Amino acid sequence: MSDLPGNSEQPDPLDSFEEIIAAETDRDPDLAVIEAGSRTLRTQGGPPQADVPARPEDPEVDKALREVEAELATRWGETKLEPSVGRISALMDVLGEPQRSYPSIHITGTNGKTSTARMIEALLGAFELRTGRYTSPHVQSITERISLDGAPISAERFVETYQDIKPYVEMVDAQQEFRLSFFEVLTGMAYAAFADAPVDVAVVEVGMGGSWDATNVIDGDVAVVTPIGLDHTDRLGETHAEIATEKAGIVKQGATVILAQQPVDAAQVLLKKAVGVDATVAREGLEFGVVARQVAVGGQLVTLRGLGGEYPEVYLPLHGAHQAHNAAVALAAVEAFFGVGARRAEPLDVDTVRKAFAAVSSPGRLEVVRRSPTVVLDAAHNPAGAQATAEAVREAFDFSRLIGVVGASGDKNVRGLLEAFEPLFAEVVVTQNSSHRAMDADELAAIAVEVFGEERVQVEPRLPDALEAAITLAEEEGEFAGGGVLVTGSVITVGEARLLLGKG
């Protein structure tokens, strides 16, 4: 399927619907109507912003950013944790509690957190609220993690924010048994940047878990729990219920909780926590959900049921049923923030909702970065995410032969991830990214051979070689055939592939 128009010269939003359909006379009439509707809605919302920044062009700014990155890299990485919010609480205290100066929407879960956060941000922005968004990990640039008004903060502002809080970070370091971690310092930077802006509302994604996550020094007016799966089991627990117990820690007294569809044992834990803190609960499939969805060019056309009623014909420029469910969760979260279903009965303005969703982007989530052959990037890194991606690829793309490029982290359920993709990939090229967490390519290949069989596995330890090998294999189908490449397994693998393929 082709992408929707995204160049700088956007068509006039008032161009007639019939005129667009007339240009599609050689195509299936129903498909022509769907595509025309998609184009019209995209025009109203504007093209998705290119929100994966490149390195700064100014050499002095680039040097300063690299120095900050180097200093942050001396701290504990994101996978080394000491379960406590003591250090981040101490930092907030000496900074004057910046996280208390704005309301917030707090998001936890296993999969879909970043995409849901982006949708929530887009909706709030469309209703003329100034937003701050904190998400992790980043795809290419560390500055992606902290966004203001829907765009990553500039490298200059990132450096300034770090320099502003650095003396306080060092003060806390001196008082604690362990120095603040990489993630804790970034969280402090985000909360300080949001207060300095100032923002009307912060949209905050947890790093891992909930109770002792560094982000959990906010009192989210709305707590969002995306689908819970088995990931980070060595830290969060080995069952859905155990993981849900940790993630339920973001649910605060009197909050509104928006629950995506959950495994039964996870839902029971979350509901029990909500009752214990007198929180109001809205559940997907009961109080809100996806009414209908239809594949459209570049995404899908959905009808969502929110807390205040139905929102028909919403164009979402993202692929897959999982993204439609993320959209329903995001809509319910924003309705709850505005008091829909509680203080007010009427729904949000449907045209504003449509405009917001039409402008949503989520880099590295079934993102097409090349044609002939088509190369798609997706950051699935656990079995549940891989299963959702595989289903979305089958639905949205018509590949006759799909080649996988997989580079995974060593602490993940790699076998489960590969098994989810096995029916989809004709062949798989296993590789590794530059992270110290990356699974060795030969170790990954040994598992892949058990899943795919030796004849379907190729090993290329260097990612550039893996991409070249996969594209060559896809091109064996011929220029006008349906060969494609899916790069997946890790956010880091996707980010590095994105750079190699000329994006950002």
C-alpha cells in the first residue's frame, strides 16, 4: 500500500471529496472512498511531525550535547536498578517539587505505552493545552525523550536543562548510598523542563514497572495501564498478577484509571488496587473501546466509543488492531482528564478528535522507510509485541515474500519473539546492534535455527551488512513483485537501521 501524501505543499482541506474519488476511477470504488477519506482527514490534521531529530548542525551545540551524553553514560544504565524512589524524591525536594506544578497523565503497561502517550499528547494539544511528554527509550536521539508542544526539546534546551539541575544532582549524589541513575537524572530534567515551560499537563510514561519507577513521584490525575504481558520478569515478577501488582503502584488516591484489555489475573489486581484508593475505573470493552475499524491507505479508519459517546470515522495513520486499541485508551484518558463521564456528560468535539488523530505519528512502529523493496521498521521486543506486529503486517501489507532482520537484547524472551514471526518471515537475517545489551549474533542465530530451520537463517553480525543482505533477498522477487523487509527485535536496532537508511 502506498503512503499518504506528506510533502510540504498540502492540498487545500476544502478540495471536494468527489474530486479525489474521481481520480480513482480505475480502482475498486470502495477502496477509492476509503483512500479519499484518509487523504481528507490527513489534510485537516496536517502531516505527522518529523519528531526524530538529527544531530545538531551547530558543531558547538553538538559538542555540548555529546558532553552531556557522556556524563549521563557514567551513571547506572536503565537496566541496573535499585528499587526505590528515595533518590528521585530527594532530587525533587531540592529542585522545589517541580512535578507538583502541573497535572499529569501517568502511563504504565508492557506494550503500547509510547504510542498511547503520543496519541494523548496529540489530543491534548488539539484542545489547545500546552503539553510536556516524557517517554523512553529513544529511537535515535536522547532529546526525543522530553517533548514540549508535541516536539522534542532542542539540543540547546536539553543541555541548558541538564546544566541547570546538575548542581542539585551532585548534591543528592553526595547524600545517597548510590548516585542517581541515568534514568533518574533524565526524569528530573523532564519534570524541571515542564515546570519551566510551563506546561498545562504532563504525559509521562514509566520506565519500568510502576511503584518504584523514577517517574512515580507524580500524582497522576489519570493513570493509564496499557496491556500487561510477560516482560522484565526478572525484576517485575513471573506472572501477569505479579507484574500488575508492581504496575498498579501508579494508581493514586482518587485518580481515574483507564484500563486497556488485560489478562484476567492482572485485571483483578488492578481493580483491587483501584478500590483500595477510591479510584474511578474505566475498562476497555465495557466503558469504552473500538466499535469498528477498516484498513485505509497509510493506516486505518476507526469508530471509537469513548466515555461520552461514539466518535465515528476517525482516521489513524498507524497500522494494526493494537494501534486502534491504543487510540481508544488514549481517547478515554483525555476524556477522563477533561471530566467527560463524571463532571460533564457531553463528548469531546469530534472534529477536534479527528484532527488530532490524523496527525499522530509513532516513529519505529511499523514505519515504512524505503520502497522497492519496502523496508518497514518496528520496535517489537517481546513475544506479545511481536505477535501484534505480525498480525498488523498481514493486515496492512501485501508482501509475497518478507525477510526479517532481527537484532535483540540478551535479556529478552528471544525465542518467543522469533516464534511469533516464524510464520511471517520467508527468511531471517540475524544481527546485533551496538548496545552492550545486544545478544551476540551467533547466539541469536542458534536460537533462530531451532525456530526457522538452518536453511532460512542467515547471520550478519554487522547491522549494515544485515540490511544489505535482507534487501538483496527481498529483491529476488523482482522489481514489481511483493518482496519486503521488516527490521525488528529492539528499539536500538530500529533506531540504528533508521539512521543507516537515511531517516534523521
